[in-house]
Amino acid sequence: MDDRTMWAVRMHAFGEPEVLVRERVPRPVPGPGEVLVRVHAAGINPPDWYTRRNFPSIPAELRPRWALPLIPGSDISGTVAALGPAPDGLPEGSTAGATAGSAEPRWQVGDRVHGLVNFPGRGAGYAEYAVAPAGHLARLPAELDHLTGAALPMAGLTAHQYLAHLRPAPGITALVNGAAGGVGHLAVQLLRAGGADRVIAVASGRHEEFLRGLGVDRFVDYTATRVEDAVRDVDLLFDTVGGPDAHRLLPALRRGGRVAPVFFGDYRPALAAELGLAVEERTWQVRSDGAGLAALDALVAAGAVRVAVAGVFPLAEAAAAHRRAEQGHLQGKLVLHVAD
Ligand SMILES: NC(=O)c1ccc[n+]([C@@H]2O[C@H](COP(=O)([O-])OP(=O)(O)OC[C@H]3O[C@@H](n4cnc5c(N)ncnc54)[C@H](OP(=O)(O)O)[C@@H]3O)[C@@H](O)[C@H]2O)c1
């Protein structure tokens, strides 16, 4: 095989999982300030299949318009294979892979790295090689394997960045809806690590043992119990589910409580106001952030946060992985294995 091409999973049309085809494509070349990563594992996230289906559940005005063919995927874990030229603004002879005007990490070939790359935007992670701006990557700690490294970035950064934005006070009672999923299972742990007094997890019954193992104080099976009848006086609702009936959980909050919608939902502003609740803007969006990921890595490496990998598929079976992901009820993350 020549070194100008690589295997990747690409789509030439929007549609069902079958549009994901493994084929040989040109290997990307890192530009100024970018790093070429030999991908060992790629994480699967909901935006990957929203992209594949051309974003049907996203309001039309917010829908990205992307040209085909495209390689999906934004979460990667691998090793640095090459460095692009130093970016403009850095003195001649600067180490390639650095970013202009900042103290970004200066990567070297062979470094183990991972990251949420080029997000929001096109990551092209379902491939043997991917390029990433140097600042989108974090060093993968020795304690973490590449499957874990690929599982963590988007889900972890979503919880991490949203909680950094909300700055919940210590001692609160938090309710995490969709608690067993990629974002949810990390949010419950970050809330705990951040000093929440009580974390209540809402998920289907099959996830109770898993979530209790992650340290939640109370588990509510939404398939057997109406959460809004069973729970009261919540300070913060961290809602990864949303949807047209998202407002049903509002009575579980105390007056002055806050709602953090991670996905689009109808929180009925009039009802929220009547109940004295603050609903955060849903325009909030996770972003690539190597430094934030490094902070999360420290928690994972220390054993304070556990990353659950629900399933691993070979790169060539990306379509099967998407089919599984879209069935829902995940306990943690799905990951594509690309190379040892
Ligand atoms: N704002 C952002 O920047 C951002 C970033 C990342 C993700 N997101 C969005 O956040 C959402 C969650 O992402 P994810 O990666 O965590 O997805 P995921 O891994 O598929 O997890 C979703 C979880 O929700 C649970 N669930 C489904 N219906 C439920 C219900 N009615 N009540 C309670 N739980 C329910 C599912 O399992 P059970 O039903 O078995 O409990 C599953 O564990 C997605 O819509 C994604 O697009 C937004």
C-alpha cells in the first residue's frame, strides 16, 4: 500500500447506515499548526449519525450544509504520525505542531494523543489517519488505552464544559436525565467530583447497577416511575434527553432551580417561569478543547471518573455500529477499533 492513501469509512450519500462504505481515500496532509494522527480508535457520537442522516432533528436554520463525500467522526485516539509546518506568527524554526501565540502542547512524532477534533465542524475520524489542530489534542495518559481515549472526548467535554459554564454550587441536588448514556454517565461522575451533595440518575431499569456503581445516590427507572411524581427539590436538571415532552421533568425542581438542556427540548418557557426556573439557552455547543480534555484525563487516570465502553466494532463495521447506536439504551460509549 502506498503512503498517500489510507482506509477510511466514507459516505457518498445521506441515508441509512449502509451509506457508510470502507474504501481507500487520499491520506490527509497536516497544514500549518496541524498534526497528522495515526488513528487507533474512533469514538461514535450522536452527531455522527445525525450527519449521516443530514440532521433531520436539528432545526433547519441550524443545520450544517456539508458536501459529499465525507468521512464522519470527531473523536479519535492514536499516535502522532507527522507534524504540519509551524503556523504563521511563530518564529522560523519553531516546532511544528505548535499553535501561534499560545502555550499549546508541542507534539512529537510517536506521542500518544486523543481529542475531539474540528468540532463543531468536520472531524473525519473514521479513518486510519486524521488531521487535527494541535490544540484540539491532549496527551493520552499511560493508564488509558486507545479505546478509552476515543470514548471520552466529546461526551466528557460536553459534561465538563457545560458544568464549567453552569458552575453549580457545592452541596446541590442534581438530577441527570439519560444518565447511562455517553454524556450522562460522565456527567453524574463529574457532578459528584465537583461537590454535588446528591446525584439522582434517571435511566431505564437495566442501568441501575451500572449507575449505582458510578456512585449515584438515587436511581429512578423512567419506564416504571413518573420522575416528576417521585422526585422533588432538585437544584439542577442536567438533561441529555430533551425532546417535545422535556417539560414534564420541571416539577421535580425547586423554585430557583436550573435546567441545563444538552439536546433540543420543549421546556415550555411559560411553565418554567411560573415554577421559578431558569432554563439555559440551548444554543450551547461542545467545542474541541485539548486543555479541557487533559483536565478530564487527570480525573480518569486517578480513578475518580470511569469511562464505560459499551461496545467495540472494527472500522469496516461502522454501519453496524451506527445501527446499534441508533437503537439507543447505551451504557456508555461505542468505539470503532481502527488499528492496534
Ligand atoms: N449540546 C451539545 O454540545 C451536545 C454534545 C454531545 C451530545 N449532545 C446530545 O446529547 C444527547 C445525548 O448524547 P449521548 O452521547 O449521551 O447519547 P447516548 O449515549 O445515546 O445516550 C442517551 C441515553 O439516554 C437514555 N434515554 C433514552 N430515552 C430516555 C428517556 N426518555 N428518559 C431517560 N433516559 C433516556 C438512553 O438509555 P435508556 O433509555 O436505556 O436509559 C441512553 O443511555 C444526544 O441527543 C446528543 O446529540 C449534545
